Amino acid sequence: MTNFNLIEEYKGIFVEQTKEKLGKTNFILDNIQSAQEIIGKTFLEWDQKEDIALYLSLFGASSPRSLYFYFAVLKRFAEFVSEEIGQLPPKYKMPNLQDENILNYNNLAKKTLTYQQYIHIKNQLTILKNGVEANIRDKVIFELAWAGLTNEEIKLLKEENITFIYNELGLEVAILEMKNRVQRIEDLELIDDIKKCMKEKFYYVETKSGVMKKMSYREVPYLIKPVKIGIPKKEGYLNNPGLALQKTFRGQGIICEGIDMDYLSLEDVRRSKLIYLLAPQNEKYFDLETVRGIFNLKTTDSLKWLKDVAKEKYIEGK
Amino acid sequence: MINNEKEQLLSFIRENNSNKPLVSNTLMQALQYTTDSMKAKALLNEMLEGNLGGLNQETLSFIIRFLEKKGFIKNIGKEEQNNYLEDNNIENTDLEELQELRHSYKILIAENRKLQENLERLVKENQFLKETVFTLDKNDLIEIPDEDICELYVKYVTEGIKEYKKAFVINEIIPKTYYKIKRREK
């Protein structure tokens, strides 16, 4: 049984029945097709770890998480096709995902910020309007991601769930209460920016002709507010803070040497902080268990490979 | 010099022992220039206990410069103590300047794009001109017989008709001979 056309035959019906996203699925199925040609076996016959490793290496992925996703789609598709043609689904063997042949460490480096790079970008996000800081909202999104919040957590953070207290050293601390956890913010600048963001009334957008357009924020209970444009959404929150920030990166021409700003996501910023904490010079203060706690992870498994990445990124004196 | 700086820092902490928030806030602000807040907090705790082991030379010097700027300790004025703030362009966080730079960067990018487009257009035109060399060839010369000219002359004067066979009227003139321009596809 060597039918290399299985993908073409079942692609449409698979997408339709499983309601997978078309573009993404097509991209993955194309890679299954290419891997078939290289390996010389149909995807239903991939019985070696090496077969799966080769398939995954075609994505040039920079995190095990995306590799798990590509693996899962392959598995779902194989199960689907097997059922259609009436045979048992294949049992795929998962290779070691941290293998450097599978993970693209170069891509990861282009999406990993050091603390200095974080400060560099943060400074560029500060814009002045008539001598007053403006568009603090975007800066806060970026800072909150560095503080360890996910896109979803930033989106749903309500002002009423932020409390400011003073700790035993007399330093101001912001306590953010989220759905499943509580985060302490001890970054003085971020605390200040959160307060300014709460008071901010307008957002400035530079039009294509270079004119600054002043827009009001909607009155919503969330810290990160959408601007008044179009029909208001029932939920009230800004749909995708990460996307809004990426638009700002592009609109303001924000640059950072060694970093691919066009594709820098909030997840990358958050992971960068994680890598920073895992750097060898910070080992004394942050062991795997502490970092796991800060980032609300179930296990330390996913941190082990990032520790290796941190070693590379923060070589002595860098 | 390291010992000297360490002593300066420790004496700042000791002297202001009664005002903990002042010491903590000042040191935290200084630390955050080079260190993330989570690590800064850990370092601050150690510093307040008199342990400066976690600070590297760079951070230590920076804190001293910061305290000098804030007027908490006297500037010891040693040239060799590099002005960390200036050397590391910390002053450049001057926001107005940063915005100005960003603005000029954008203008440069736009200008560059325009120049690039102009260049591409000129290259295309040049290529087209190169291919369009015109040489006179008597075979291409179109000559109108006298009878046709006479015929058109009468038609033009009486009926306003401007073309007859290969003859035509242009600016009140009927040319006897002419060349046709042959256009090539771009």
C-alpha cells in the first residue's frame, strides 16, 4: 500500500469535518506531503522516531509547544484517513523534541529578548504628545507580558482586580488578581505605568499621511481598553492585545538589533523573561521550582530545555 | 576602587537606616536600570542585610553614580570612575530626543523608498530607450501622390475632412512625405 495521494484525496473532507483552520491545516498537510517524499513512505507507514523527527524538522519551529501541535494534527489526520479507508491508525513514536535538528534555535534567538533589549523596546514605546506621555496602554501590554502575563490574562485584567500596597521594605507593589492566580508586580515603572494607564483617556494613531489622530477609549472595566471605533462589542475588552502591540511595533517603526520585530509576540516576550530568570547568573535567586511558580506552570519539564537556551543567550558577560 | 564603592554604598544604607522606604525606593530605581525587578528585589534584600556579593562591578558603579546624581553621596570626582550613565547612553532615554530620532528614521526610510522607486523607473526607461534606436530608412518613407493631396485639399476646404488615403491635414498643412513612428511593446 503506497498511495502518496491520500493527502490530496482526504484534505478537503478532513478540513470540512474537523473544522480545522484551513490555511494552517493546508500548511501542515503540505509538510506531511514533503516528508512523505523525502522518507519514501506514506504518512500512515511512519513507524520510526526518525520519520516523525524528519517531518517535524520541516517546520523550523522555535518551541516544543508548536511541535506538539504539528504532531497532534498529523495524528488526527492519520486517524481520520485510517478510519475512512478502514484500517488501524498508525502508532507514531514521539522523538526528543529538544533535539537541535528539530527545533530551530536560530529562530528562537531572534524572538528572545535580553533585559537590555526589553528596556530598549520599552523606551521606544514611550511617545510624547504635547510633553505628556501618550499611548501608555501599548507600553503596559508589553510590560505586563514581560512580567509574566499571557495575552488572555492581559486582555481580561480588570481595574478593580488591581490593588496597590506597600511591602515590608516600604516599596509599592501592585497585586493583580486573575482568574486562576495572583501576580505581584514589583517593577516600579510598571506600577507607575499601570496607574497612568488607568487614567488615560485618549489613544493617538498616526495615519498614513503622518497626521496624528486622537481617539477616545471606550469606558470599560478592563485595564487595557479598546478605542471607540466601529460597533462596540458586548464583551467590552480589547480583543487581542498582542495584535494591537504588533501593529504599534510596525506603525512606530520600532527596531531592536538581533530581534525580528515583525513577528515578536507577547508569548515571545513572556518566554524571554522566563529565559532571563533561568540564566546562569540568576540561578542563585531563581531555581526551576521558583520559576515554575512565577509562571504558573504545572511541571518544570518545559523549563529544562529553556534553561539550555538561557545558557546560550546569557553567556558570561553578555 | 571596588572596596571604596562598596563602602560608599554600605554607608548610604547605614546612614539612612531610619528611612527604609527612601533607601529601598532609591536602590530599587537604580537597580532597575540594569536588572529586572524580580532579581532587583532579591538583590535589594541582600544589600539591606549588608551583603553586596550579588552585585557585579558594573551594577555597583552604576548605583554609586545614581546616588551621586540624586545627591545622596558626594561625587568623589575620580576621572577613572567612568560616568556610567553617560557612557551607556542612559541620558539618551531622553524621550523627546528618542522620538525625534525615530521620526528622522521614518523620513529616511520613506526617502529611501522613493529613491528606490525612481531608480527602478529610470532603469526601465533607459532599457527601453536602448532598444528604441531610430535610424532613417528610405523604405519607410511614405510619399503621397499629388492627386491624393489635391483631393484631400478640396475635401478639407469644402467638408472639413482631415484624412484621405495616406494623406492627412495637421496644423493647416498637408505633408507630402512623412515617417510613421513604430512603437514597441514596453
